[in-house]
Amino acid sequence: MTGNDQETRERETRARLKRLYGAAVTDALPETCLPPHLPVPPEPGHGRLVVMAIGKAAASMAAVAEDWYDRHYPGTHLEGLALTRYGHSRQTRHVEVLEAGHPVPDAAGETASKRLLRLAEWVGPEDLALVLLSGGGSALTVQPMPGLTLDDEIWLTKALLASGKPIGDINAVRKHISRIKGGRLAEVIHPARSLTLAISDVAGDNPSTVASGPTVPDTTSKARVEGVLNALRPPVPPELLERILALPETPKPGDEIFSHASYKLVASGTGSLGAAAAIARAEGYQPVALGDGIEGEARDLAETHAALALAARAEGKCVAIISGGEAGVTFGEGEAGPEKPVKGGPNQEYALALASLLDGGDGICAHAADTGGIDDGAGAPDDPAGAIVTPDTLVRARERGLDPEAMLARHDSGTFFGELGDLVTTGPSYTNVNDFRVILVGHPESDPSGPEEKV
């Protein structure tokens, strides 16, 4: 193969990786997934449609809902509030959009959350509360239970995020310290009717975990919260731990407050991975579906996936290894915080670990990115979504004097891929079904074809 042929193949491969990612994101966009599930509103003069949108996709979901009702049910009394992260606002006509901090909560989130609770308190018996949920809602809804403060919630959030614990453990704590999460928003809306439409960003799509389940029963317990907090390092201050353990339990299954509350999932990682797999198959790759529920340390996932890719190459296969879920990064004490910001997120760390493990494996390339468009490093709207790995990633890195192992050790994947020009930067996608990872092995012309494999 000539140098020109190699360059052409690399351009085509990069374009293919981006198409697969684009298909995954498009499947979860509110304009794609939300309209088929929007409910009939109260008749004009007989109640309001009150929108409460929370999460990274909140403004986009609210805008899509507005457009749909204005077209199909003109005259609907529609009002509400959308709470989203900084840089994720969209133009709306009826629903007010507020922005706040993510992944670490801030004062703007507390102020917006107070307004959200007041809105919920005023939902009447003829009204319908339409709750539009998406990933990121846990950090954005900041209204601590009595006895706790915003500073307490900020400290706990930072400690939990740095711990590398699974999202279920993190959200168990969040739910028990919140006046909104863990079913408590439904408690405020009750006895009025509510319908929650959710875009899931969590493995398994557990309604109690998506945005920490503000409108569904909480299935976690204070005993679990105590176990999570006791394992944190640095340890939770004893006085703060005592205040948390003194809080009441969250609303549980069977509670009367959920008697008029409905919930429906409108998009998740499963659909997004399926959309990407369809594109991969059409372009000559045999999809290997690992599932959308994969959680764990980014480096450990990379090790498992690298082994699968190398084995497929050894067998001469042409496959697309596709996975979703939520990778994590565990920081040592003092490795991350306001004074030591991290440049890079879990998808970038996964990509760097994968590149190191493949070590220039010919015919293998990869794309790892957050479907929300931001890989939760510093959390700024212009942060990268992830990174691309090519067979010559390490060669180009060493030519530039970059040490991949050292940079991985200090969680500096953003700098690594930035120097190579291999960051995936899209800006906010206005949705989120969590991580999207694909490893392409081989070239389509040698595709053995066959049905999708599941591992």
C-alpha cells in the first residue's frame, strides 16, 4: 500500500468512526425520541401543562415539547422551568431555562432548585406535570435536606466523584440528602398527576438512578448510604456523617405519593448502540455488541476490550466492537480538585489506556466519547467529548516527546490527545445516554460477514 493509499484509508476510517458516533447520538436526540411519547395535554381552560425539565438535555427536551404542543395542540396552557448545565441552553418560548453547575453543584443550582420546588407545589388537581429527565440531573438539583448545606453537598459530590464508585452508590447518597431526588419531587407534586419521560444515561436504565429518580420510589437504603460514606477517603467528617444518618428515609415502593405518577423511558444506550451497529454492518463490519451497561474503571475496561480486539485481529476478523455504559476514573488523594484540575475524562483515559495496550496494533482503531458531547473533565461546554485512537497513536506521541504511560498515571489524557490532534470536540449534543465506545478491527474489504455477535 502506498503512502497516499494509507492516508486515504486513515481519513476514511476516521470519518467512519465519527459516523458511528453520530448515529449513536442522533438516536437519543430529543427531537428523535421524545415526540412519540408526549401526552395529550389538559383541555384549554381545564388545567395547565406544567413542564419540569432537568438534566443535560433539559432545555432541548423542553424546546421540542413546546414545538410539538404548539403544532398539535394550539391553545394549550403550557409553562414551566428547565434546569440544565452551563452551556446547554436552548431557545424556548413558554418554559424558562436556567443553567447551573455540573458535575459539581453550585449556588445557581440551589437557587434554580428552590424555584423548581415552588413550581411543583403549585401544580393543581386539573394540571398535568410533565417531568422531562436526562442525565446530569443529580448534580443540577441542589436542595439539601434540612440540617445540611450547599457546602456539605459540594464536599460530598467531589469526594464521591473522586472515589471511582459506581453511579448507583453515588446516587444513593445524593438521594438521601436531597429534597428533590429519591422520589421527593413526586411527593411535592402529589396528589396532582405527573408523567416523567426520561432519557437514560445509566447502566440498566433503573428509573431510580436516572437523575437520582426524583419522581419514582427509591430502592436504596440508609444502610447502603452509610456503607458508601464509611468507605470514602478522605473520610467524611464525623459531624457531617452524623447529620446525614439522622435524615429520614426516602419514599419507598408502595407509597401513596406515587399513585398518580407515571414514568416512561424514551431513549437509552441500547437504542444508540443499535443505531451505530446498523451503520457498522452496512459499512462491512460484523458488530460485536458488548452492551450498554458496562461500568468500571476506564483502564480496566480498556484492558478487556484491547484483548478482544487483538484476538479478533489474530483470527482475521473484520469487526466493530461496540459498547456503552459509564467508565470511571479513581483518583488518589490529592490528585484532583479545584487546585489540581484534571484535563481529560473517563473516555479519554480509556482511549489512552487502550492505545498503550494495543501498542501500534495494525488494523485497529477506536473512538471513545460521551454522547452528551462533554467527557466530564473540567466540565466546560467546550471540553472534548472523547478521543480517537489509530494504529500510529503511540508512534506520533513519542515523536512529540510524549510519555503515554506517565501521562496515564497522572490522568492527563486530555493533554496527550490534544497534542496529537485526536480529541473529539463536538460541543454539547443536548442529550446524553452516556459513553459510546467502538473499536474497528480489520478493513471492510476483508469482512467475513455474519450476524451480530454478543459477548
